[in-house]
Amino acid sequence: MFGDARHALRFGAEKINLHAQGRELKPHAARAVSGSADLSLITETPVDAVREHLPRCGVQIPEGSVARSGALRSIRSVYFRDPDGNLLEASR
């Protein structure tokens, strides 16, 4: 558990944030339905460099860089979506 009684699954330094259907927190998958995903991945690349690189690849950034609660400690994150609309978070 973290934040406002949110739940996540932790795998080492990575985590999958769980959302209750109908009570999703922003940002979230473009279509927050059963089977959609919210994945948080740790990068060695500075978050500002990720934030600068993604638009050059045609990827929109709905939020970031922002301070967040990570699987192990406080992190800085940038959010974007995969082609299916799932939310991806690159953090450091």
C-alpha cells in the first residue's frame, strides 16, 4: 500500500499500480477498463532526458516530470502511453 490507501504489486524495483474500476486516479490508461495497465519502470537515463526524447519519437507526454512514490523510495517520473493506451511511467 502507498499514498491514499492505493495498492501496487512490487517486483524488485518495479511496480504495477492497481486501480479500482470507476475510481481510477490520474494519470491512468486511456481506456481504464479491466485488462488495461499502469506500469512503472525504473530507468538509468535521467528523467529529463527521457522527457526530451519521447516527443522526438512522436510520443505524447500527459504528465511529467513529477515527484512520485516509487516501489522503494521517492522518484521522479514521466508518463506516456503505449499504442494500446496503457499508461507507462519511466522513473528514476
